[in-house]
Amino acid sequence: MTDLNHKFIEAYLSVFPSKTVYTDSFPLDMKASEKDADGWIEWKPLKGTLQESDYRQLEKQFGILYPKSFIDWHKSYFFLDGDCSIIRLPSSSPTQPLKDLKQSLDWFIPKQLIPQKLYPFADEGNDTGPLVFDGRQPKRDNEFPIRVYDHEYSGDLDGLSEIIFSSFSKLLECLTHYLTELKTRQNFEIIPEFFQIDPNGAGKTGVDYWLSWAGMQRANFEEFGS
């Protein structure tokens, strides 16, 4: 487990409430409170027990490739929510192993993208569509760059954005910084700092994408406040 994986989960839990609606599939080992009157229950992360081989089996099933950094991150903990607002990362439950990852691969858009070596793994925060690993050029340890795919294009490559992160490890570094800083600063102030953290991705081809996010956040703040 890398220090960054640990820092990410700590930063995430410091910003977002670790609550979910209780269902029969709730993993009791993750229970951090009793169920409240509205059916919500608090959860705590657990050390992950999934193996790299579990992800390799998923790769084989769907014909995809995952970066080593992504596998290392996802298997480091069990956690029931990965919605970071600007990006919705796949969660991991011990009672439903790899459920989010399977769902991100088993619908119409991924079936069009995967043969083109574009591998969905998360969702864009404005519901534009999935984040994809761009596997069209080989990379060491499959550390592919990351793009957004606009689902309205139904598999046509015209829906593919510029590279917004140069790798998953840079995505994670940017998100960890974003979540850490959110405790004391406005979101639109933080996003431009991605450019220094990831100069070959967010700070290169991803500049316009991230500036549009910051602009939207600033407009929302000016209209509605914090």
C-alpha cells in the first residue's frame, strides 16, 4: 500500500460523510454506527483483501487493461463510496467484490469503447460520461493517460476529450490535494493547482477542461454561495 493511497482515503473521509443507506448487503465489519431513523448507517474503511489476480481475471473477462497504480489503489481498502464531486471513483465492498468496476464495463458505451482500447473505470462529475484509460499506445505497467468520454456520442471517437490526467497516479495525487484543500478553500481556487501537480496531463492538454470546471464552480459560488 503506498502512502498516497492512504492519504487519499484520509482526505476523502475528512470531506465527505461516510454514510450509506443500509441494505442486506451492507458489510457488518464496516459498521461505524447504528442505523438511524431514516435508514442511513455510517461506515468505516477496511484494509483490502482483494488480490491482483482478481483484477487480472476481470481484465480477461472484459478484454481490458488496468494500470498497476489503479489496481494497487483500488485493492488497498474496502470503501463504500468514491464520489469526489468532480470525479466519481469506483467503490469497493467486501460483500460485492468489484461490483462498481463490473458495472462500469458492462453496458452499451463500454462495449463500443473497449475494442478501441479505451477502458472505462470511473465517471465524470457532471455526468458527461465515463473516465477512460486510453490504452491505444502501450505504456509501462499500463500507466495509460486518462480522458473523458461523452456518452452522447454512442461510441464515436468524436466524443473523446483531450488527456485530462497523464496517469492514474497523477489523478490520485490531484484528487488528494483537492480534497485536502477543500477544508479551508473554495473548490475553484484549487483546481488550477492540478497544472503544477500533473504538468504533462492536467497542465498540458487538460488545461481547458479543468479551467471550465473551475469557471463553473466559481459561477455557482457567486450565485449560490458556499
